[in-house]
Amino acid sequence: MSAWLRRRALVCAHLFFALVLLSPAQGSAQPFDVPYVPTPQVVVDEMLRLANVGPDDFVIDLGCGDGRIPVTAAAYFGARALGIDIDPGRIAESHANAKAAGVTGRVEFRQGNLFDLDISKASVVTMYLLPDINEKLRPRLFQMLRPGTRVVSHDFSMGEWQPDRVHSVQKRMYYWVIPAQVGGRWKLDADLPGVGARSYELEVRQKFQQIEPFARTEKRNFAVWEPRLNGKSISFIIVDNDLAHRYEGTVEGKIMQGVVRTGAGTAETQTPFRAVWVGSL
């Protein structure tokens, strides 16, 4: 058995005995909105893999139960983590489990209402709540989280906010990336091979991460193909003068900028582009 496997087996054993010692007396009667149902460890692992958690991440687990997601994020993915739960008995379990895993310096647990927690510093948010709680939580995620923040939910979706990915290993997991706000009118400027200096009015209709852009100049309208929005990253294609111009860039507030890839194969060229948000639709 490798050293890593021995260490994991030892940590799991410690977690098991901590759970035996601390339950069920402290968590049996729960007048809470979400009943406590532990997430299987294999699902915990897959949730963190799905979010591509690493040492630079700060993971916040909403409704942390016995703390297994924050503890695993710290012990095996090198992340910092915070868990919140309204049940003080579960918070006591979480502290015991973090101590058993040797990660007390990288995890924190708070007893309280998850709707009162400042989640703005998270790079990853995890949860195992209920559908109605998820939908109530959704506006807060958009309000507080930065574009590019990853969100993973065990078992339950977010209503009309369609997931970027659905992953199933024993249980179903839903994955989203918080999108930048790009809806509105943009002035898009680029110097295009075979076209020259071009200035478009770009209109973007947005519903969550789904975008529908349209481009026009004073003389004509242009279809916009293959639009994609992933966090702050945006891409789309405008065909102008019988050439496909692939725009690939990032959105920071009211500025969109990046490169335009024109042509294909050895004939491909790259030129910069920049767009400025000029108003709502």
C-alpha cells in the first residue's frame, strides 16, 4: 500500500470514530430547513474533481454537515475551505474531523444561517441542499460571486439556470460557472485582415450563461455564430467579407478585449480587438 493510501485510510478511520462519538445525540432532532444526509465520500471526491479544485482555491460549503467536503478539499486538494451549518452539533463534528485529518490550519467552520454568510471570496461553492433552497440561493450567488466562480450541487439543480455540466458517479452532480454580465450594447472595434478597420454595434441578449449576440454596421447586419460565455471568457464568430473572424477574449466590467483569429491553418492571423459597453438594450 502506498504512503498516500495509508494516510487516507488513517484519516478515514479517524473520521469514522469521530462520527461515532459525536452522533446521533447532537444532531438527531433537527427543526431545520434541510435535513442532514451525509454525502458519500466518493461523491465528495467527484464534486471537488468536477470543480477542478486546487491549492489556489477557497472552497465554501453551504450546509457543511460533518465537514467532509471542506476537510477533503484541504486534505487532498490542498485548498483552503470554509463550512457553514445551522446545527451546532454538526459544527462540533466538523471541528473534530478537521483535527483528525490534520487540516485545522486550512479549514474554518461557522455555525449560522447560510443566507447570512459573505461568500464573495469563494472561488468554489459546494452544496447539498434542497431544490427550493437552491432557487432561493441562486440570486445571492449571482449577486456576490465573481465571474468564473465554480458552483457544484449534489443531487439538485437550480431551476431555470441550466447547468454547464451534469456529472454522475453514484449520485448526480450539477456544475455551473458564474458568468460575466455581458447583456447590452457594445461598440466593437477591430482591424481585420481582408476587411480593414471595422466598427460593429454588438447587441447581446443574455440569460445566465446563454448569450445571443447580433452585430451590425451602418450598411449591413451580420450573423454571430457559435457564441460561448464561460465565466469571464467569451468567444464568437463573425463572417465578414467571406472570412470567418473568431473573437476570443475576456470581459472585465464594461470592457471586452482579446484577439481575433482570421483564416485557417497556415493562413491564420491574429489581431487584437476591443469592445466597450455603451448601454442596455
